[in-house]
Amino acid sequence: MIELTINGQPQQFEAPINVTQLIDHLSLHGKRFAIECNGEIIPRSRFSEQILAHGDQLEVVVAVGGG
């Protein structure tokens, strides 16, 4: 079991996951967003290879349009 902090809220997962799996979990497909892990932006090209570990601090920012 691992615990990640996502936007200040602790969440637990059965096993380590990659960023692509996190996107599925958060239902972010089709949205414009950025993910920061421990203070560093994760490039989209690394989503499938970036494994998240116990204690990682994540910030997920979703772009909102309007005007």
C-alpha cells in the first residue's frame, strides 16, 4: 500500500502506479492539465514511465476556459 498526497489530500493505492494510471484514476482524459511531482513538472512524454512512490507530493492543475 502506498500513500500519495494529491492537491493536499492523502490518497492510498494498493501498489505503486505510474502517472498514466493516476490520470485514469482521476478521470482526466480529454482535459488540459499539468502534474507536478515533488516540485517538478512531469512532461507528458514521461507519464507512462514515471512511477509514483509512497510519500510523493503531487499537484494536479486543470486548465479552465471561460471569459
